[in-house]
Amino acid sequence: MKLRIKDLREDHDLSQRALADMLHIHQTTYSDYELGKLNIPLSVLCTLADFYKTSIDYIAGRTDEIKPYPPKK
């Protein structure tokens, strides 16, 4: 999981600081997520998936399909 969030961040030319600010967390906390030192809370995963327009499964490496799931009706 740590590699996907780093790759997504770098693909969008964002700094760890920018993502940390968006998530209202310290930059060191975000860095620890990327390094796998801390588990990422579900609320943060949801926010990242929405931000990157992908699924939590993609972020977690459970699928290689980057497109998000269709929304519920």
C-alpha cells in the first residue's frame, strides 16, 4: 500500500506537505503512511481515493484497475 500512495502523489506532482495539509495531519504522519510505519485510517483512505478518483482497493494494491467503482444509486 505504501508504494501506491507515493506513486499517486508523485504522478500528481504533489509534495507530502500538500497532501498532509489537505488531510489535516502532520507531514511526518503522511510520510509514515508512505513508509508503512503507520496504518492508514479508513477515513484517510476514503479521502485519498476520492481525491485521486480511484478506489481504496487500487490504493491498497488489491486491484490494478485505477478507475473507481460506479457510485451507488
